[in-house]
Amino acid sequence: MSSVRVLVGTRKGAFVLEADGKRNEWKVDGPFFAGWEIYHVNASPADPNRLYASQTSGWFGQQVQRSDDGGKTWNPVGNAFTYEGAVGTHQWYDGTPRPWEFKRVWHFEPSGSDPDVVYAGVEDASLFRSADGGKTWCELPALRNHGTGASWQPGAGGMCLHTILFDPNDERRIFVAISAAGAFRSDDAGASWRPINRGLVSQYIPEPDAEVGHCVHRLAMHPSRPNVLFMQKHWDVMRTDDGGEQWREISGNLPTDFGFAIDVHAHEPDTVYVVPIKSDSEHFPLDGRLRVYRSRSGGDEWEALENGLPQRDCYVNVLRDAMAVDELDACGIYFGTTGGQVYASADSGESWKAIVRDLPAVLSVEVQTLP
Amino acid sequence: MIRVVLPAHLRALARVDGELSLEVGDAATQSTVLDALEARYPVLQGAIRDRVSKRRRPFVRFFACERDLSHESPDAPLPSRVVAGEEPFLIVGAIAGG
């Protein structure tokens, strides 16, 4: 019987939640790396026992932890993230130039075919790659140096590269997103990049339709349609059907189109999930009601999913990397909150229940579907 | 031998219990102690000081003999009681955050 393993990164450690395919009874392991911020834990699609965790601390910096047994045991691997060549500058919050400086890994995206190949999205925004299971890391500097890097500015959470998506048909085609620079695409394994932000409109920048400067919070893709991307921008939910050449807004009837997380149903490429958040100055759900919104039409038309979610006095946030889907039938949807709850739906969002309620603030959620 | 005390998070990272003893030769300084520490426990590279510049991380402090040595030159000799093994060299996580 299939099972699922949910990998949870929190402000104070990592947790591994496991259940069989019914997804009713959960076993909770952790905290791993107790007391450290775990920005992300992710698994290799090529070897489900191979996991990578980003362990960070304002005191002691960055560690990369690797598990080769599905999260039971962990060992530190390489933590040297050195920018290639002349470091250069980006813009600071006040518009002054500031040298690029490594701060932390926000996101790991392992290769679909080789468990030793893994990409890291980091703050200050750049993309690194390891081909030896995380022991050594090399920057793909063409992203930072493609031409607009000097104009990038950090979002409120830092200038982070938080999303990495591969075209499953051709892993040389890579999509990344950076707060607050925008989305970028490489068609040659990271050797060259270009911004893919046409159609985005952001009123919080001087030129609302500028080539870069957009605070993209998250991108999502269904593997069967790698040219269709969904985006939760700072404000606005967006969609492209041509690999980012042109975006259009699909916020439709959402009660607010601010938010962080977005994901796609495992078996229905046009079924999309978001968690609307009240505003950029009030990072919690509208009216104290935690509701996931689902579109079954690829956007524009959205329905509220609230069965089992708190519908009063709920003022948590759901961060950009804190939503994931499993591949079972029916598709399971998972998200974590800054209040420490991890909610799961085993029926594509119709009903929800909390797997755990009292973890530290959840930074990231990933799900593995195991045979 | 230089006695070194790590903060709890770094003891967990290096998988050590209690106090450490490090052989650093005749010239015991912050730099030589940290060189010896990182050589024995490579996982601590970058956790106490920057890998490249060797500058102390901002929220890490060095104490010994009831003195804060954090702002002393990394190449200054450590206090004689630390060199003699009578007092430990304390690596401390600053009180900050929540």
C-alpha cells in the first residue's frame, strides 16, 4: 500500500510526518536540528530516501544536512556557498548599492534523475548547484550577471531565490523566482537567463510593468504541462501558457489576491490551490477564517474550501514554500501555518484536518508519495 | 592543551559532549585555536567565523578569564591561564532573538 511522508521545516527544527495511503493516522518524528531554522526539506525524486535540509541560524550560519535513509538519520555536507567572480552589487532597501552576500538557503530542488544533483536557491538571490550530493556547491553566475541583477532589491523577507522548477521533459530548462526581482528562465541549464515578467503589473514599483522588480511569491507547474505556470505574486494570481513569455491575471473572484503559497493538483493540471491572505500589511486570512481557494478551470473562477479549517479567530499566515500535494488518488493537499499547524486534505481539498497543531511556525512543507 | 567550550548548538553540530581539548602549539591565539577546532571538526567551518575573511560571526563571542576577548586581534596571544589549561576558552552564542 502506498504511503506519504510529509517533510516540514519550521522556525525551530524539522519534522517528518508519515501515514499510510489512507492518511488518517500520522506518526510524527522530530524535531531534527532542534532550535535551528529549517527553511526547507526536500526529497530526491530519483531516490526517495535521499533528503536535503537547509539548517540556518542567525548565530551560526548555514548548514546543509543530508539524509540517505528517508530522514531517520542525517549528516552535514557542504556549506561553502561562494559567489563566482566579481561579486558586484544589488540595491538595498534604500536604493543604495550593496554587495551580494550569502545569507541562507531558502529552497532545495533535487534533480529528477540523479539524487546527487541538487540545486539551491539562496539569499542574496542566486542559484547554486551540487553534483556530489551537497558536498560542494558551484554558483550558476549567469543568473546574477545576466544584466538586471544590479537593480534587484530585497523583499521584506530578504532578497531570496525561493522557487526552482525544472521542465520534466528537459531539465536544462529551468524556471526560478526571486523576491523582489521576478521570474527568470534558462533554456540551457543555467548558462544564460532572461526575465520572464511580461504581463505582470505591480503598483508598488515606479514602473508597474517593468522588466524586473516584481515581488513574485511563488511559481507552480504541473509536470504534464511545463509551459503552463501559475504564480502567486505579492498581489495578483497569474498564469502563463507559453513558458513565461506572457502572463495574464487569473485572480477572478478571489476575495483577496494577496498570498504566498500556490500549488497544482497532482492529476488535474487545471486545478489550482491558493491561500488568500488579507493584504501585504496584514498577513493573515480575511475575517479570521482560514480558507483554501481552488480553481478547477485554471484560474478566474475560485471556490472556497473551509471544511475542517478554523472559521473564526484564525490569524496565521501560510508562507510561500508551505504547501504541497501528494500523488495519491484522491490527491492529498497539505499546508503549514505560522501558528504551527499542518493541515491535510485526503480528498483534494473537500475536507481538512490538522496532522499536528502545535509545531513551531512552519516555513516549508513538502510531500513524498512512497510505494 | 587549550580547553574550549562550545555553545550547545555547536556541540550538537560537532557531536561532542562537554569541554574539548585542543593542541595548538606554542602560539595560542584565537586564530590558531579556531584553526585547530575547524581542522578537527570541519562541520564548524563557517559557523564561528566567516570561511573566507575569517571574521567572527556577529552573534558569536569569545570569553576567557572573565573577559570578553571578542574584539581583540585574532592573532593576539590568549591569556596565560588559557594557554596553561587553567581556564577554558569560551565560544558563546550572544543573547539575542527569541
